[in-house]
Amino acid sequence: MRAEEPLARSADAISICQTLYFVTMKAIAKTVRYTEDEIREIREYAELTGEQEAVLLERASIRGLREERLERGLMAYLGGASSSEAAHVAGLDRHTFLNVALERGVAIGDDDPATLLRDLAQAAEVLGDDRLADAVTMVTRSKLGEVT
């Protein structure tokens, strides 16, 4: 019986964690209207994946919201918003936003000189560009009056 005790305690712990998760997670129902074609597509995909429609729709809506926020953040950035403002719209921290922007081929660099060097340093890090990193360091030192 002793060999089963840790297993029983482990199962109890999992049960307690699941109960706490369900108690603390309060889902709010939202109503969404779909066209007949959209319903047909949802059902077809649910049958294809074997998932429940509600689970599929929940995941797809969150993924779509995140993609929408990112797209709007990128558009705001390209429209002249600072990278910090655009990252906020995208729901990301600034560093992650700039990495994603680079991955999508967006040229980074604010017009604000105070953030330009920081943006270039991040680009050098993401791209693994030692020459760019050295140039940023040299310019930063010269701005501070350090001898190189």
C-alpha cells in the first residue's frame, strides 16, 4: 500500500489543482453571429480536427485577436507611432514587438534620436550583426564623450 500512497497523493494534488483552476477561472459567455457559410466552415473544420466547436472557436478567436492587435500595432508603427506606443497596441513588450516587426520585414527605427540607438542595438542583437553592434557602441561612446 505504501507504494501507492505517493500516487494517490499525486492524484489528489492534481484534482485539487484542477478544482482551483476551475474555481478561479471565470469564463464569460459572449454571443457571436455567423453567416451560414461561416457556420458550415466551422463545422467542417471541427469535424476534420475532431474538436468541439466551442473549443475551436475559443482558440481561434484569441489567436485572431492577437493577430489583429499585432497588425494594428504594426500599422500604427508604420504610420508614425513610436515603437513603445505600437507595442502597447500590439499587446507586446517593446523588445518583442521590434523582433516581430523585424521578422515581418518592417524597417525599425524611431525618428526620435533618443530611441534610435537602442532600436539599432536591438536590431544588431536580433540579426547577430556584430558590425552594426560595434557601430552602435562607437556612436554611443562618442555621444558620451568617451575615448574609443
